Amino acid sequence: MITQGWRRYVLAVGLLSAATALSALIHLIISPTNLVVVYLLSVVLAARYLGRGPAILVSVISVAAFDFFFVPPYFTLAVSDTEYLLTFLGLLVVGLVISQLTAQVLEQAEAARRREAQTAALYEMGRDLTAAAGLESAASTVITHLSQTFNCAAVIFLPEAEALKVYAASPGLQIGETELALAAWVYQNGQAAGQGSEILPEARLRCQPLKTTRGVIGILGVQAADPAALSLEQRRTLDMFANQVALAIERARLAEQAQQAELLAATEKLQTALLNSISHDLRTPLVSVTGALSSLEEGLALDEAARQSLIVSARQEADRLNRLVGNLLDITRLEAGAMRVHRQECDLQELIGAALAQVRGPLEEHPVEVALPATLPPAALDFVLAARVLVNVIENAVKYSPPGAPVEIQVHCDPRWVEIAVLDRGLGIPPEDVDHIFEKFYRVQRPEQIRGTGLGLSISKGIVEAHGGVIYAANRTGGGAVMTIRLPWKEKDE
């Protein structure tokens, strides 16, 4: 069986034979020295399609063939005319030069093609790594591109708890203790080892260290089906891939650390704001209650009206403190998923009355108008939680309304939904805040000192959504705001 290399030389001999046959057909009508062009053409074709070695072979043998067949005396290598010696020398030199130059041009063209393919592969992977969001996505992109570019399986090892772990790998790639030990050695020594390298070339896996300015941050492993498939140039390309992969992993880790730092800073800021707000709102009613009780205890000269005023004030502040603590407990249960809705048939008129009774104090300076349909069937609601929603919404309306401004409660219903709208003639909601007022701890910025923790509406939204409903806010024409609570009459699965 003729190998691939020998086949090229056989083809070169066949090409020379064809040139000789063509020369035999035309040598009677042209000068013998002009046949040199035919042999030079065969040298060019051999160099173009067969390579440098076959082209040199054609250059040398063409001199002998030209002398043997077309220079008198025929069919002998003897030369009767010494002028032909110059022709032989010119044919040999020109043939060798042509074969060398043609082979160099082809090699340079092939090298340029490989560099173009390498650049394109690096560009595509860099582009996809830039678009990758997070370390996991970046690792998956690397595995995909390595498998396509080198036609091999790939794996990425990253340190975890002072040991290397497989972070991402091609499907079906088996990583055992031997491969982990090889990766650990490369991680410790910072140099490539394994398949196709000078160190442990018999290994099934080739491991490349992923280096950055911070040192080795991981290991890139590839496993070719044929160890000889990774040529020197491909190994150099793999080194460039490894550098790009290292930078991508470093960038993804820095992005994650920045995100965690930003989240931590936001959490600390939120905790500080929460503690400041809650401490103020808890301390204010406590001071009022303590002051009223102290005055009563000291037995100051107070008439009955003053005593009753202190008692009412203390009770109202105690109720406000109770609602504040209840809001804190409710938001905790909502976030923990521990709040359960226990539905039962509720009279909406009774529900509204219960809510108004809980905010009797804040409503003393605000006339209340309630508009109900003539017929209002009971709704399947959690009475206590629904009342909490109404209390929070009404308190919010009172808080942002001037003394004497009315608070309206309107109920509308259709076959599927009941809507309870709480309307006020207060300050209204700034347009930029309408979409945020139901967020936890969010408070509309007002020049007036308005107390609150920003929890009431957030809790109301959670309770309403637990009922399968929605709550939304809007500004009223003529000033003020309207909060609409939209609840289903029954559970969705009924």
C-alpha cells in the first residue's frame, strides 16, 4: 500500500511522463530547446499541487528525460552538442527555483489561511464571552468553542475550598482521579502537561494553566481523539485560547464580586434606613404613652377633660404602635411565605366598618363618605387580613391629606370582581413614584415631615395578591389620589 507521501511522488512521475508524451508529439514541429517550457510547466504544476519534494524530483528527472528523448544522440544520456549543457543547466536551475518559490508561496498562503481561521475563532469566542452573563455562561461558551475549533472534548477546573473541581465539561468526557491529579499538578506548577506535551505525554488529557496577574486561577483541559492531532501551531493557538479564557473567567468573577459588594452595600443602606425609621416611629408613640401615664401617675391638678384627653391620646398612640408592630410581623411572614389566607364569607359593609373603627383617631379631622351598591353579596375573603389592607390604605390617605379633607370609600362590583377604592383630596402622588409606592420601605419624598416606615402599602399588596387580586394607585382629577383594591368574589379554583 502506497502511503500519502509516496503517492505524491508517484503522481509527480506520472506528471513528468505526461510532459514527455506531449513533447514527443510536438518535437517535430518546434525546436528541441523550446520543449524546455513544457518541462518547466510540469515543474510548476508539481509544485502547486504536490509540494516541494515532488517538484524538485520533477526538476531533476526532467533534465534527464529531455536529454534522453530529445537531444541527439537519442535514447542515450550522451551529448554531442555541448550547447545543450547550458540548456540542461538552465532547465535544472530554473526548475529548482520555480519549485522552491511556488512551494514557499503555497506555504505562506496556507499559513495565512490558518492564521485567518485562528483569528476568526479567537474573535468569535471573544465576542461570545463578552456577551456571556456570569461565570457559568462564560464556561459553557468556552467549552463549545474549544470543541468546535479543535474537534476535541474540553473541561474547565476551578479551585473550590482549596481543591480543584470540575466546573464545566463537554458531554461524555470522563474525569477520573488521574485527570484530577494532573490538573492539580499543573495548577501548582503553572505549566502545561499531559497529552501532546513534554510532561506526561501519555496522559489522556492535556492541561493548560489559566494565568492572570493574580496567578493561576484555573485549569483548561482538552482531550483530542488522536494525540498527534494537536500540531505545534494548534498548541500555540490553544495557549492563546487559554489566555482569553483566563481573562474571561477573571472578568466574570470580578463582576460577581462587584455585584455582591453592591448588594451588600444596598442591604446595609436599607438596614440603616429601616433601623432609623423604625426606631423613630417606635419611640414617638412610646414617648407619648409614657408621658401621658406619667402625668396621670403623678396626680397633677388635671380636670376630668384633661385626664380624658391624656387617656385618649395614650390609647391612640398605643394603637398606632400596635399597628406598626403588626406591620413588621406581617412583612416578615410575607417574606417567609408563612402568611396563609383563610377565606370565609364576609359582609363588605361590616369589613369597611371594622377598618374605619381601627383608624377612628386619625380620621377625627377628616369627614368620611362611604358609597355602597344597593345589593352587595358576601365575598370570600380573610376578614382580618382584608381589614388590615383597608386600614393601611385609609391611614395612607389620611397621612397625605390636610386636615378637613374628605376621605371617600367607594365599592364597585361585577360578576367576577369587587373593587374597593379609597379616594382622598390630599397631595397626590408624584408621577415618578406611582410605580414604586408598593415597594418595601419606599416612601414618597415630601418636604413635610410625614411619619411612616414604607411598609403599609407593601404589606397590603402582598395580602391582596395572596387573595388573587391586585392593588394599584392613581392621581385624581382636581387633586388627591385613589387606591383601588380589586379582589375576586371567590377563589380561582372554585
